[in-house]
Amino acid sequence: MHLIRSAAELRSLLEDASAASSCACGLGHCAGWTSITEERWPAAQMTQVATLRDPEVYEPTFEEYHPHGTRYDSPEAPVALAYFPYNRCDVWQCRSCCRHMLRYTEFGGYYVDHRVRELSPQLDIHD
């Protein structure tokens, strides 16, 4: 899997795709981090195209990056590759609409929660 190491590289990936206006993938509402169960994840339409998880880092930080006062689940929150949760994400693309999605799994004491966020060129993207 291709490891994306910089914001410029991630922006380049987004420039190479042109999104269609409509799609049945049902992921368009994920502007901020959204819980998506395996049953709702449109696996048949999605292709993993890259990862932001550095295999050399055993335990990525849980520190978040919010220089303008945003929160984790805010649609305006920046994408910061070195910070949580982006440092634990894979990049997926819908084969129908070409939309890119970030996806990671949140592990708690007794639960597993798959979370998804749409990755658009309009987002503030940082290393």
C-alpha cells in the first residue's frame, strides 16, 4: 500500500480524481468524522488507494491539531497527517463517484468503531 508522507502528496492524489455529482455509495454526508458500521460501508464500491499510517511508528500520537479552535468531529477541522486520527487512517476511493474517504478504526474498552471522513480538496491539509 502506498504511504502518503506529506500534505502535498495527499493534495496531489485529490487533484487526480474528478468526483461525479451523484453516487449510491451513501458517504457524501461524512464531512466530519462519522461512525460507519461494516454493514453500511459500501465495500463493493470502495478501493483502498493509500495509507497515512507510517509502519515505522509503533504507537502514533493521540494528540490532535486544531489551531483555529475546531474539534475532532468538526467538518472544518484540518487534516493533519502527523496527528490523531489522521496518523491512523487509510485513504479509500469510491469507484462510482471517485470521492476519497479517510477511514480508521477507533478501539475502546468494549467496542470497535469504524469512522469515516470525506477527503476533499477544500480541506485545510497539513503535514
